[in-house]
Amino acid sequence: MRKTKNVIFELSRPGRVGYSLPKSDVPKTDFKAKLPEHLDRKQPAELPEISELQLMRHYTNLSQDNFGVENGFYPLGSCTMKYNPKINEVTACLDGFANIHPYQPVETVQGALQLMHELQEDLAVITGMDGVSLQPAAGAHGEWTGLMMVRAYHEKNGDLQRTKVFVPDSAHGTNPSSAHIAGFDVVSIPSTAEGLVDLEALRNAVDDQTAALMLTNPNTLGLFERDIVQIAEIIHGAGGLLYYDGANLNAILSKTTPGTMGFDIVHLNLHKTFSTPHGGGGPGAGPVGVRAHLREFLPIPRVEKTEEGYVLNSDHPASIGPVKGYYGNFGVLVRAYTYIRTMGPVGLRKVSESAVLHANYLRKLLENDFDTPYPVICKHEFVLSGNRQKKGGVRTLDMAKRLLDYGYYAPTVYFPLIVEEALMIEPTETESKETLDDFADALIAIAREAAETPETVTQAPHHTSVRRLDEVRAARVIKVKY
């Protein structure tokens, strides 16, 4: 694999120029007079001096060092790293969407508001909810928004003692974090040996302090919580609310809905299920949907349809208030709207059917070479264990590093925490059978290397532009600049 070229400062040579700008026609005295003395640079900035060609090669080389779903298979569990159709990008780049401003009068952005309103309605149907807000900027932000509505609901009912939020021990880490930030006490609910919520433990945990249960279904092990109706009855019977973490919605599109299961609140990850780019910090989008009894608490302003057109309405006194400036990450919303309208109900059903088929196919290919803590039919993702390889001195982390040499991004490792040496794999619906076969062959080959030549795996990666780092030193001696 190609080595990374020298960094841009090392390419610099005095006198090389990569740009040509007209001479400034602003007198120096004008802007120097307005600039505070302490901000006036005394020496020229030490910028690299390189040609335009060198600059282009530098950034092109950097882009080729980066791994993305367009480079290869990205089986990152619970992340749904599906391919993003380019029609989504074309739509988001249309002038009427890309070049509007949030401070424009609503009468000049009716098309954008119509798209948002229709997206809200689409997401309400998909989730079985009665109202949706598009404001939250990411999944965790959606969780927090939902939990703030849980607080508002109980406070309005005078149930100020309801401070407990239950979270399964297999949950995403953002669940307990969001609950804590929203001011709740977090109570962990154990899983059974089958990887499902322990109903007896849940029954024993609920009381008059119960505020909500946060649940992903299918859960993070890729297993459908088949007792979801009983779970809903337990929580509602205790006066609490049932919160749906939409991270794994890709497994149930057009098959069932959170509303059908009995959930009161849902957050969605548009950057996962509905095929918009994500990773590297965003942007994302985490819309929140609620049943009718919680609709009054949705954030403001709300995109609503009137006889005169679409408006932004803030006249909702019980609302928890605005949670994001400028009504959400609009470009992500356009991409998700395009994806939903392109796929339609039949297409979304096929998305889930293919995602579940791919996961089970890949699981069967790998089950003889890795430990399978839950050897049952899964949904969109599944979890293996590297315990067998660890006994020979090869960790799951080592195998993840070795996968890079085979040209694949690694699965999620060491999560969920309840599985030792976990590898969590989600193939999504967009990969071909050939890709799944090749990926399985790579993991099987690594498992055999771990048994026969473990040093090949423990010293990996061997062919990437950056070799294995000293993990302890990298964490303690942080270098954030060149």
C-alpha cells in the first residue's frame, strides 16, 4: 500500500507560488486603522510555499488514505454504514435548497418548509408516531430532546418523583449519558442468557419513581426483543414512558413500527437509516417523534401547514422550547427526504429484508471460525466473540487491525460490553453477495493466521500508510499539531 507523502510544510520551497490574486485596492491605512493593535501581525505568516500542482497532489493523496463506504466494505456494527445514493447529493445541492438563508421570510422559502413538513409526515408514518420534530442535530441530541419531553410530561402530571430511567446493559452508551444529562438517575437492567431484556428484573425494578425505559429494538446484539408487548405493559403499568432508540430502525422498515410495539417516543438517525453521509463528527440529524399525548411538548418553532401556506409556529406554551438553531441540519433533511421518496414503502421494506438477509448469511459463513454467543437468527447485525483467538494470544483488536491489510474497515469491537472480545458486524443492504463472501474469507483467513502464525496478526497492520500505534503512549502523549 502506498506510503503517505510528505506533509505540506516539508514540500515548501521559497519562491514557489500556487495562486495568483489581484493586487489589493484597499489602502493599508484603512484596515490598519480599524484593526486593534494586538491583532496586527508583526511578521508575515509562515505559510507553505508550494505550487498548485503540489497542493492538488497533497490533498489527493490524503483523500486516498481515508477510508469510506465508497472505497470498500464498512461493516461497523450499529452504525448502518450504507451507501449514500448520489441522487441525494444532487437534490441537496439544488440552488433552492443549498442557497437559502434561515433568516429569509417564510414566504420566500415555502418549498423548503413544504419538504420539511412532508418529511415530518413521512417519518411519523414510518415510526407510527403522531408528531415529529426535525430539529435535533444527531442521535444523542434526539435522545436528550426525547428525555426532556419525558420530564415535561411527568412534571405537568405532578409526578416530580419520577427520576429513574431504565437502560438495558446492552444499550448504546449514549442512552445512559443522555438520561444523566437530562437530569435522571440511570438504572441498568440486565440481559438474559439469550441476550434479551430480563423481564423479571424489569418487574422488580419499576416503582412510582419510574420515568422511562430506553430501548433499542432490535437491540445492540442484533436480536429482536420478542417480549416487547410485555415490556411496554410493565413500563406503562408503572406510569412510565417507553423510549425507542432508532439506531437499529434499518431492520424493521415497513415491517413494523415503534408505535405498534407500544413506544411513546422515538428518535431517528437520518444519517444511518435514511442514507445521508455521516462519520467524522457530522453533520447528522436525529428527529424525534411522539405519540399524541406528548405532542404538546415537541420543540418550537414547528413547521406547520395552514390555508395560507407553510409557517414556523412558536405558539405552543407547553413546548420544551427550541433545541437547535435554524430548525435542524437542513441539508441532511433534504437527503433523507430524497431517499424516502425514491425508495417508497415497497423499497423501504426491501431495505430491511435485504439487511436482515445479509446479516444472517454472513453470520452463517463465520460461525465455525469464531465464538457465537447468540447462535440464533438475527436481524440487521450480529455479534461474534474473539475469545477463541484470545486464548492463543490474539485479541479482537489485533484481528481488527489485520482486516485493514485485507482492504476492509473493521467491525465495531469490544461492544456491546456484555460480550467478551466482541466483534459487532452490520453489513447493511447495499453490499453484494460477492463482497460478503470476500469479507468472510478475509475474517476466516485471519482466524487461521491467529492459530498458525499469531505474530502476523498481533503486529498488523503491515501495509497501511500508518502502522500500529503505541496505544498507551498515543493516549498519554497527545500531539495535536505538526
